[in-house]
Amino acid sequence: MLAEIGAQLGGWALPVAGVFGLLIGSFLNVVIARLPVMLEREWETEARAILEHAPNDERVRFDLIRPRSRCPQCQRPIRALENVPILSFLFLRGRCPGCGTRISWQYPAVEALTALLFVVTVWHLGPGSAGLLALVFTAVLIAASGIDARTTLLPDQLTLPLLWLGLLVNIPGTFTDLQSAVIGAAAGYLTLWLIFHGFRLLTGKEGMGFGDFKLLAALGAWLGWQALPVILLLASLVGAVVGIALILLRGRDRNIPIPFGPYLAAAGWLALIWGDELLALYFPQGF
């Protein structure tokens, strides 16, 4: 069915991918902003139950749909025409029409990034089954990266479904064979688990979170164990460069943790699109 949809798009595949990416990017902004709050509320409810405290029934229902999006400063509801991806931000000149508060650049940036990555994905993989499944992969990575960058949290609600979906899509060998996918999932998790415990043993500090283990396991499930060395190398190099730049340019405290998830996600996406080329570049003799 997915292949039939892609075939019908024909020459419109890339423009459709771009527009679809803008719309999905707008939704991903909602996920990035709301999912951490939803999880915090869920944890509070569980804590109250464990401590046998009365539940907080006064809170307004909060999920990905309700309540309507509002300006965080003046609480003015955002109208439909003010929620058009990128165009509304430009038309409003990046400010709330109610109180003039600046609108975060995160919103147009995520929309533009999603559109760009969707176009590149469809251009490289085509509009068939592999390309459309790769769009799901891309969207989840963007959402996970955005949340990790803001909160240093990689929610199980994103990483675990991504892991299981990776195994499912590779039953017919979409991106790699099933055996490589299963080994990749296990190796991805265990690799960072060993690094985590080795680092803690040597320094007494925790160098990363358990969400990073699960994200790399998900990447291994999608791309196979063969992609893991390239993913780790790329993520580590980019993370080190960005970390040093933040310390030198912004005077960032070295004790403040830098989320590793966005770098893993970026490396995983690059491995999905240009995995064979990257493997040949870094390991010309194979491994």
C-alpha cells in the first residue's frame, strides 16, 4: 500500500514531502513542548499514589490535543491562521499578537528542519515503502532530539516504540536483515551500558542517561549492528566539537551535562541515508 501511494505521487513526491514535513514539524513542536509536561504529571500522580496522598483533581486535562495552544506569557489562544508552519511566524514577525512576547525560534526551526529532512529522505530513498518508513524514523528522531535538548530526557514513549518498529520493519529486510537488526539492538544498548558503567567506575560520575542506551538500541534495530561504529564515531566527534565550542564561546560550566541524544539521532539519520558511503569512508578495508 505504501509503495502504491508513493508511485502515484510521481514527480510531486519531493514537494509533497516538503509540505508534509512542515505539517509534521508543527506537530513535533507540540510533542516536544507537551510530552515532558505530560510525563511530569504522570510521575506526580504515581508519586501521590505511592505516598497515599490525595490526587490533584484540580488540574486541567493536558495532552497532545488539549488544551488549545496558548501564548505562555498572556495565555491568549493561538488561532488557526496563526499556526501555519513558518508563514505565521514570519507574518507575526516572531511575536505574540496579544502581548508582543517573542516566539521561540524553535518552532520555525523544527518545522523547516523536518521539511528539509523529509525532502532529502524521499529524494534519496524514493517515495516507496522504505522512504515512507524512513519518514517515521526521521520524525521520531527529531522529537526525541528536541526533548533531550530541552530537558536532558529521552522518553521511553519515543525510544521503545522506535526500537520495536525497527525490528518489525526489518522482518522483510527493509533496511537490513532481521538477524543484524536484533544484534544491532542488543549491541547498541550494551555498548553504551558498558561505557556508562566504565566511566562511572573511573570517575564516580554518570556520563550519560539510560535513554541514550535505548536510543542507540533503536538505531541498531533499524540499521543493523554494522552501522553502530559509524553512528558512535559521528555522534562522539560532533558532540565533542559542540561541547568544546559551548565551553569556549559561552563559558558553559563543564559540570552541566550536554545531552548526547541529539548527536546520536543526527548520526543515526546520516547512517540511514548515507550509511554505505560512511562505512566505506571510515572503514575502507571493512570490519
